[in-house]
Amino acid sequence: MNSIIIGTGSYIPTKTVCNEDFLGNVFFDANGTRLDKQNREIIEQFEKITEIKERRHVSADLVTSDIAYFAAEDALASSKVDREGLDYIIVAHNFGDVRDVNKMPDFVPNIAARVKHKLKIKNPQTIAYDLPFGCPGWLQAMIQADYFLKSGDARRALVIGAETLSRVSDPHDRDSLIYSDGAGAAILEAVESKEPVGILAHSTRTDTLDQAFMLQMDRSYNPERRNDELFIKMNGHRVYEYALKQVPKLVKKTIEKAGLLIDDVRKVLLHQANAKMDAAILDRLYRLFGRKEAPPGVMPMIISWLGNNSVASVPTLLDLLLKGRLGSHDLNQRDVILMASVGAGMNINAMAYRMP
């Protein structure tokens, strides 16, 4: 049995937020001291490092379960399968339905149950559950679905990644420029094949001894807002160093586990966290295989106009790639894709996939 992707979908929010929209923000450091740099200088430096020029935020009337549902409908339309035949709906997210900026998240019923309800699926054997796993959540949900399908207990699974980080980011923290909203989805189906296709191999690691709290929830950097409100906080420098050290090694392990060579990989889809970091990870990966540099065009990027939307990052990138919406980037039969992500936990995962 092989697990192949038979349909993908995504939802890109309609509200575009440009870097210039942050010129009026008041930024503080972690100690509550107002930054002495001008906002324009802060924003220009941020754009130079991350390459983020704009990002998407959901409109006020939408929450995570809504955009997860939109991505699911898109994937179902792409696959043309009967939704009543889904065995699993797995939704990766981290903050539930946050209905207003920094209001208490709503987790009951779980987001997957809400999506199943919105899809009007009657089948009680369509199991719906959530997976919080940081930014690598969607890829980890794909890994779980692969196990279900290869066990023979399931035939199809809808795997969604959805997040509204704009509702949990501190407007007084420079990192608020990184975060965005969005949703992506894929439908996996079990098929018999004489040769390996679809998901070939995957790997995961979790480092918690010294790295568990490099991303966490904490109060605003603005001393006047330090009440019970909690916002996402990141030790960006440590995350950067951790990712550069560990992600290439795990990706290499996955490639070798699949019985592949680095030259077999046509595209590398990395979590869109920071363009400079992603480029450095790719370079280190190829150096691990004795290559001086990666070939041109191997890593499509969407961070410049979508920002970092956590679990939605990789599935959205995949959907746009498969639907021919990334310019010169394309995929052909038997091409190998390498997908990888890193995030809160600290968690890393990677997957090798061959186009059927």
C-alpha cells in the first residue's frame, strides 16, 4: 500500500497587510524598553532578513475552523471524491478558534469536529481530531495519516493545517511582522502500486531538554498592557541557530531512509518561516551531501507575500505548486518532493514524496 495525494486545497485570506502598515506601531524589547530605532529602519531590517513584504490576515468574521473548512472544500473539489468516504479528518493548529485579538481561544468542540460539521458529513466513521504540534503540525498529521492508510484500517484522510496567528501576536513586538493567517489541506488515499510512490519516508524529532520554551506564550512587551493577555513569543536567535543545526540533518536522514540521493530531489518545500533561514538550511543540506550549493529553482518560496502562517505554510505551498500557481516551478510524474518543517516544541519533521 502507498499513500498518495489525490487533491489539495488552500485558503489565502483576502486582507493584505503590508510592511508599511506597521509604521504606526510602538515597539518594545522583552524588558519593556521602547526601541530607539525608527520604525522604518526596523521594518527595512526585518524585510532584508525575512524577505517578507506583506502578509495575509483573516477578516474579523472568520476563525480558524472557517478557513480550515474553506481549504477542505477546495481539496475535495480538487480530488473529486465523496466526502462521506473520508475515514479521517485531522486538523493541525495551535490556538483554536480565536474570535478577537487575544481573546480566549475556543477548543470545544475540537476544530476537526467543527470542520466535519461544516462539511455536512453524516458518516460516524469519519473520525475527526486535532493535532497541536507547532508549525510542523500539518506534516506530522500527514505522517499519522500515512500510518493509518498503510495499516489497512483507512483508505482516505483529509489533512488540514490552519492558523490565525494575527489574533495571538503582540503588536508591540517586532516579531508581529512575521506572523500571518491561512489554511492548506490535502487528501491522502491508499493505493496499491508495484513501485514506491506517494509518501516514501518520513522522520520526526522533538528536543525539549533546553529548547522547549524557545516559543511560548507570554505577556505583551508593552508595560502598559502587561495584564492577563498572552501573546506568542519567540527567541528568534536561538530558533534560527537550532533550525540551522538540526533541520538539515533530519532532512538528510529522511532522504537516505527513502533510499534516495540528493540529486533525486526535484523540489524542497520548507516551512516558510524566514527566507534567510530557509536558504541557509538548504545550503547546509546540500553540503551534507558533498555539494557546494543547491541547484537553482529547487526551493519555491511564498513568504514574501504570505508571511509565516505556521501549519498552513507547507500545505499552501504544495497546493500552489501542484496547481501551477508558482510561475516557473512545476512538477512531473515520478518527481520527488522533500517537505520539512520546524517549530514550537522544539519539533522538526520531514517527508519524502514521489509524484505518482
